[in-house]
Amino acid sequence: MTNHHVSNYIFPVSATMVGVCMTVISLMQLIPKDVISLWSDNFLAIDSLAFLASAMLSYWSIQHNDDLLHIECYAD
């Protein structure tokens, strides 16, 4: 497997992880609020943004097949 095809694997996994993070954030709203739930909400929101950035970069790398290998490395 060459490095150029890594984006084909990064994109669906990172998009799925965005959905998982959002689902856990919404489920965390059902439990009583305390310090741990607030920290976990913030942590999952930051994780979700990181996975979203990874999904966007890997999509960009898939759509533009010219030499954008460095964007694929950022997505990874």
C-alpha cells in the first residue's frame, strides 16, 4: 500500500468518529452535570473537531490527486 491511498481509509473512519463523538456528547447530556461530565464534553468536542479536520483534509487529498501528499500526511 502506498501512502497516496491512505486517505481512502482515513476519510470514512474519521467521519465515523465525528459521529461517535457527537453521539457520546448527546448521551452525556442525560447524566447529571458534574465536573467530570463537563470535562468529557469539552474533550469530546475537541476530539470531534480534530476528526472533522482529518476528514476534510483526507477528502481534499482524495479529490485533488496531484502531488498533495503533504495534505494526506496532515490528515493522517
